[in-house]
Amino acid sequence: MKAVGLIVGAVALAAGIQSFQSAGPAVPEGVRKHVETMRAAKTLRARVLVTDVSGGNQEISVAFARPNRFKIERADGFTLSDGKTVYEYTGATSSYTEHPYAPEDLTKAVRADELFAWTVFFEANALANVSDATDGKSRTLKGIKVQEVALRTPNRERTAGLLVDEQGVARGFTLETPKKNLVAIATEFEVGGDLPESTFAFVAPPGAKKVEPAAVSPKYAEVQAIFDKACLPCHGAGSSSGGVDLSSYNAVVGGRGSVVKGNPDSSAIVRAIRSGRMPKGRGKLPQTEVDTIVNWIKAGANPD
Ligand code: HEC
């Protein structure tokens, strides 16, 4: 019921955004205080109920502490960083990986849409591309008075509303993207509290086995080098046999079905290679090269 009320609120926010005329400071008091509080806080602990309007609830527990320590628990597992090592536990397979902490870990784990309002705890510029913000109406959330602050990003692909309490801290938010329509509410919330050391100490859940982390994505340059050697000149820009041009990143990912990002098995390139059809008239590609192409596609077929 609460969520429904908030959704109505989100619609009202969207209407508010349209009528907003940019005047005064780009970021209003509500957001600035929130950012300052998050940046100054030594710790943050919250339990967040996230409702995606297009389907499903999830509960996420987070504990953040400086430097680079975090634990993010979801129904299907958790990610934990003690600042030196990152552990990722998956409940479904009862397994975990561990690898040395790297700054990307923070970005990957903390910069999640479901944690939108609180990402700024670690990432100073998380709310930096907000171009407009305007105060909306006040309401009571879980017995706490909050003020809605509507945010808009320049490309208008994302609109958001922070639900800011009287201390100026976001206790929840709404977020609309082309894919998601989220309402997040902190059911428990504590800023600056003492978190016991054990919060960030990894203890393997009973029966969990350690597995090797998935290989990191090969660089596209490695993939192009394989195409250059094994597939060109038959699949060059000027001589694209079968309509398949493998001479550049854009041509490779832009070709119909040649590459299905994240899904090597559905990618025509992989099928052609695995079946031995390609490279036509030459020997099969060495397995290490096949792996490079497959892993690159699996990791999202990124340009770098
Ligand atoms: C000697 C020339 C030649 C080489 C080398 C070659 N191809 Fe092809 N490829 C062709 C021709 C010709 C076609 C058109 C369909 C056919 O005749 O089999 C084709 C078609 C394709 C197709 C689309 C049809 C299918 O079979 O799925 C894909 C994908 C493809 N090639 C990928 C590759 C990749 C990847 C390489 C390098 C690892 C490669 N090819 C190397 C000549 C070549």
C-alpha cells in the first residue's frame, strides 16, 4: 500500500519536473545536504525495500565504511569488500569467489540503480549530472517526515525523486529509467554509527565452496587482431563475404546477429567458428583464440 502511494507520488513528481523552470541554484538545499552528509559520514547502514513497478520486490542490506569497505546483501547472495579483498557469494550455487580489491569493484557493486541515492557515499560525482532539481511536497514515510526532491538528468532518460528527511538525508527514492521504475524505501537506516569490525570480515557460509572468478574480458584489440589474421580479407569493409564485415568494432557489433552481446551461443560469428565453417578453407582457429572471442562476447562485447 505504501508503495502504491509512492508510485502516485512519483507521477506527481514527474508532473512537477515538467513545470519546473530552471532558476536559482541547480541543486537545491535538500540534495546538497544529502550529498554533504553522505560524503562526510564514516559509515552507513541500511535495509532497503526496492519495488520495481514492472515486477517484484527485493530487500537489500547495505553496510558502507571508509575506506572501500562494503557489504551488499541480496536474497541471492552478497558482495563483501574488507578494503583489500572482495568476496562474492552466490546462494544458488553455494559458492564464492575472492579477488584483490580494485576501484572497479566499488563502481560495480555500489553504483546500482537499487542504491541510487546512496552511491554518493563512495562516489563523489554520483549525483553530479543532475541538471535540475526542485522541491516537491512533504509526506510521512515510515513515521518520518520527508520532503520529495525531484531530479532530472540532461538527457531526460532518468528521472528521480529523493525522499529527504528533516536532517537533509535521503531515506528513499524513486527512479525511472527506460528499463526500470523503482521505488526504494529504507526500512532501517543509520548514518555514522559504529559498525563492528566483524561487519566486513568474510566468513564462508556453511558448505560454500570457493571457485575461481570468471575471466576478465579480453580487450577488443585482441579480438580484432584475430579477425585481421584469420577472417580478412574475405570479411573486409570492401569485400564482406556473406554480408559480414569484420574490419572494425562498429561493423562487427552492427552486423545482423554476428554478435549478440552477452550471448556467444547465439552469435553467428561463434557458431560459424565452432562449426568449423569459418575461417572458410583454412584450418580451425586455435582454441585459445576461440576462447578470447567467446569471453569477449560473454562479457558484453565492449569496444575497449
Ligand atoms: C577465405 C575467405 C573467408 C575467410 C578467411 C573467412 N570467411 Fe566467413 N565467409 C566467407 C564466405 C564466402 C561467406 C559466405 C557464406 C559461405 O560462402 O559460406 C562467409 C560467411 C560468414 C558468416 C555468415 C554465414 C555463416 O556461415 O554463419 C560468418 C558469421 C563468417 N563468415 C564469419 C567468419 C569469421 C569469424 C572468420 C574468421 C575467423 C571468417 N568468416 C573467415 C569467406 C571467408
